[in-house]
Amino acid sequence: MLLMIIQLLIVLGALYVGSRYGSLALGAISGIGLGILVFGFGMEPGTPPTDVIYIIIAAVTCAGMLQASGGMDWMIQIAEKMLRKHPDNITFLAPFATFFLTVLVGTGHVVYTLMPIICDISLKKGIRPERPCGVASIASQVGITCSPIAAAVVSFVAISNANGYDVAIPQVLLVTIPACMIGLAMAAMASYRRGKDLDKDPEFIKRVSDPEMNKYMYGESATTLDKVIDSRAKASVFIFLGAIVCIVLFAACQMINVTEPSGETVNLAKHLGIPQMNIIIQIVMLMAAAANILFCGAQPKKAVAGAVWQSGMVAVVAIYGIAWLADTFFGNYMEELKLMLEGLVQQYPWSIAFVFFLVSVLINSQGAVVVAMLPLAYKLGIPGPVLLGVLPSVYGYFFIPNYPSDIATVNFDRSGTTIIGKYLLNHSFMMPGLISVVSSTIIGYLITCVLFSGYFSSFTA
């Protein structure tokens, strides 16, 4: 037991040190922990999550080409037009704008273009920018578990299928999208009147009374409406959306059962000889990326220099190192972990949500949490529908405000109302983050209780 604790501390130490240097370092420094466990303690090395990594590379390449072709600028313009048309409701509209952008693109890093616009609209409308900015930054990450091409979703499906729970991407989205949208709506309502109004906030009044600061806050407008979007950029969006639709349709074939001539009942995908979804996603995403290059003027060099592709490749390295380290540790101590946790997870299977959340606080990646912890959850005997219901709990890295989107949001808010806080945890993202994730997890669990009531009955019996 002492040896197990020492080795666990090595794992946690690698994650802690890596998190201080960012996601790329997190993956690399996990390699140090892996090396100590394998070479120092003689542990059997686990298996790196190659299938998941291939999917992420394909999806990120496609999204990067979309950005390089200018298609993402058009999507941002559409969102900006909606926000500027209804500025009074920006606290409600902003989070759903960032949420749906993430759902479409599969990464929350698209928020960097839209967040300055949200700050600008709210400030010039006299609305405290912290209100929409805090919840909008949270929403940009919440959308990851609702995107058909995000690493967290495709990893959940691939790992679940490998562990005997046949679930398709549409089934995941039927749970996560309504659950997360309701959670975000509750967070937006809680944010609607948070903090002092600008005309009653002494800190803001002091800042705005300074002529130079006044010019800094109100002098320029952040906007994408002056960008000229050509027809090829718009076509790239339709190619990208078409690829997503194709993936969802292929995934839906897994949900339809047909009877073979032999009398065996199989899903339509197997009947038609359609490859597994991990292969489908890679093929479709690469085809869409190629179409953007050939027909929409997307330049590969520009894609590689873009924020979407770079952040995606960083995520690949992070997931690679973290998941391999976790699989090595848990794989060598599976029997011991079963003995320690079996009673708890059998009586309260939903308690795995706390584990997902705490691990996410450490490693800053929802995809990495799924890849690292989901196999353990299945081996502990937790049923698939429970894990699907609590999937929103894999987002916990808002708790310590060191994630790039949160830091960027603080910098974008020229009014100074969106803050990190003197005591680190009293920041602008804590309240909307907790409300959103807790509500989404509870609602997601309730949805699966209704949709899979027969499964739960057989499990409890």
C-alpha cells in the first residue's frame, strides 16, 4: 500500500508540475512520471491512446483549414451581428454564441475572436462586462462535451464501445446538449445582476474618470464586421458543416437495428459494412480539410500558424502523455482499486463525477480526463448510462483560473470588472462555472435515468 501511495504521488506530482507550465509541458512532463514508474519501479507500461489521437489530429486539421480559408471569420461575423442586434440581452446571448461556436468547431479556442466583441458591446451598453464575459468564457468550454468532433465526445464513444457499452455520437449529444444548455441558462440567469452596476461601482468610476483610461475603454470598437468575406470562405463553412452532418448520419446508423438473413439482429452500420466511427471521423475530416485546400483557398501554412490548429496539436501532446501515464498506474493497480472503490461505486455510481471534476482541475483537458479516467470507471463496474449522464463533470479547470481562455477574457475586458481575484479562487469564472457544471451534470444524469430506465433497473437488480 505504501508503494502504491508513493507511485500515486509521483503521478500527481507530474500532473501538478506540468500544469504550471501549460498543456504542452503537461504532456511532456507526464513522460517523466511515466519513466519513473516504468524504469524506476518496473511497472508494466500502459497503452497510449493512439485511436483518440488520430481522431483529434484529423478534426483539428479540418478546423484549422476552416480557419485558414476565412470560414471561421464568417461564423464569428454571424455571431457578432446577432449580439449587436440585441445588446440588452448580451448576458444570455453571449454564452450561447460561444457555446454553439465550440459545438460546431470542436474547440473552445474560437472564443478569442468573439470575446473582445462581447466586452465592447456590454461596456458601451452600460452593462457590467463581467456578467456576459464570465459565463461566455465558461460556455466556450462547456460546448466541448456537446460537439460531435470534440476529443471528449469521440473518446467517450470509442472507449465505451470498447468496454461493451454500444453508444453512438447522436445518443451522447441527446444527453449533453440539453443538459449543458439548461446549465448555461441557469448560469446566465445567476450572472444577470452579479456585481455592481457600472454607474455604482467605485472602482470603475475611478478608472473612467481618468481621461487616458476613458479613451482606452471607449475609444475603439472591437469588431469583425469590417472584414470582407468572399464566397470561397463561405463555401468552406458549408463543407465543414457537411462533414459534421455526414459524421452524425454515419453514427446514427449504429442506432438502427436490422435483421440479417440469418436471423441475427445487428445495427445498420454493421449490416452495410460501414467502418467503425473512429475511422469514419478521420476519413471525413481529412476529406473536408482537403476540399478546403483544393476549392476554398485554404493555405496549409496559414492553418498551421492559426490558433485552432496550434491549440489542437498541444492537446494531442497533453492527452498522449497524461493518458499513457494514467493507464500505466491504474492498469497496474486495477485489482486494488476495485477492492477500495467497488462498494462506493456500486451504491453511488454517480460519485464518479467528483473524480472526473477533480482530475480535470489538475490536467486542464476534458478529452484527457475522458481518455485517462473512463477506462478505469468501466473496469470499476460503473454502467455506461451513468457515465454518459455525468459526462459534463469532466470540465473543472475553471476552478483554478489558469486556462488560456479565462486569462484572455480578463485581458479583453477593458473595464477591469472581469478579474482573477486577490485570493485566486474568488474569480469571475467560479460562480458561473460551478452553477453550469453542477446543473448540467445533475440534469444529464436525470436524462439518462429516463432514457435508460431499463438499463438502470437491470443494473440495480
